Amino acid sequence: MHKLKPYRNETDVIRIGDLEVENRLDRLLLTGDLVLTKDKIGLALAQELLSLVGRTVRALKAEKQLPDSVEIIPAITVKNPFD
């Protein structure tokens, strides 16, 4: 299991079940689904999610100048130069 370090880079992406977590410098982007079944697999997934949330909370609390909010600027679509 890769230990994503929240807000450290713009490259890390991990999966927890079918939930994809994309690391950014100013946010974590979670997309997909996560089904926590009442079995050992569900427990393992829940523990992985809990670990990620814990690391995220610690990273946010460690920020000296945490802003009230972050402006999320929509991505700009550009023409593919190979078309």
C-alpha cells in the first residue's frame, strides 16, 4: 500500500477499492465508489480510508497559515496539437 502524503505533490494517485484519491498541492480529489462490506475485505478498506483521513487531518492541522477557503479554478481544455 502506497502511503499518500496529502498536499505534498501533484502526482500521487491511490485507489482504495474503486475510490480514486488524487493528490494536489491545495486539495485531495476523491472520485469513484467505496463499498465497505461487513467482512475482512471491508475492514481492510475501512482501515485504509481511516489512515488516509488521519494523515489528511494531521497535514491540515500542521499548516501554520491555513486559509479559510481555497479557490478552485476550473481546468482549461486545450486543442490537442496532434489532431
